Amino acid sequence: MTQSFWLFGSRLTIVADRTTTNGNYDLVEGYFPPGTQTPPHRHTRYSEQLYVLEGEFSVWTGKNKLVLKAGESFLIPKGITHVIAALGDRPARGLAVASPSAFAHLVETTGTLNESEATDLELFMRVSTEIGDETLGLPGDLP
């Protein structure tokens, strides 16, 4: 069963999580409207593989910037500070595999069902800390 949530302006659909993968990984489809950007962050307990389905994602890892187009993928190892953004004039859509499972829990616990509802930052920070994520700025900041 898939579930969709809004988090920092992006629609994230949980395709698979700890309940269906025995905790081995999460599979999350992300839809980023134009101009959407994650805050700078790093995962200390899991890696993240990003695969682009449509549009373009700009990915910063540290000071390096990479632009990924449809059909391309990129591995973000655990511990690497990164930002993912859809900076063009079109939305971007991709798949993220987080291994081991943790990211889907963050999305499900802190995401909203309504696009216009703001993310509860206090809850987001608490759950991020619980799963070993570190948020290092605000959406729009770069590493």
C-alpha cells in the first residue's frame, strides 16, 4: 500500500518501507515542483540512492554540484552533507532508495496530507534526530 505526504513543498510517496522490506530499505517516489529544495542535511545511519524519472535534479554533495537528468542516478553515502533541488522551470520526479530503512518513517511521521499545511519543524527535528539525520540549514541553503 502506498502513502503520499507533503514535506517541505515536495510530495513524497512511500512505495516500500520497513514493513515490506524487513527493514532493509525504503523506496520513496519524490515529486518536486519547480524551485523546491531540501535543507542541507546528512544521514548518519543510511545511504540514499537517487534515480531521476522525469525532469532534472540538482544535487550538492559538500561543495560539488551535479545535475541529474531522467535515467541517471547517484549514490549519496551515509555521512555526506547534501541538498537535492528541482531548480529548472519544470517539476522533477525521482525514486530514492534509503538503506537500511529509516527515511520512510521520517516522511510518514512528519509529512502532511495537505499540500498547503506547513511542516511541523519541531516534530521534524525530533524525528530526524531519532533516525540519525542531521539538518544543517533551511530549504534554500547550500552545503
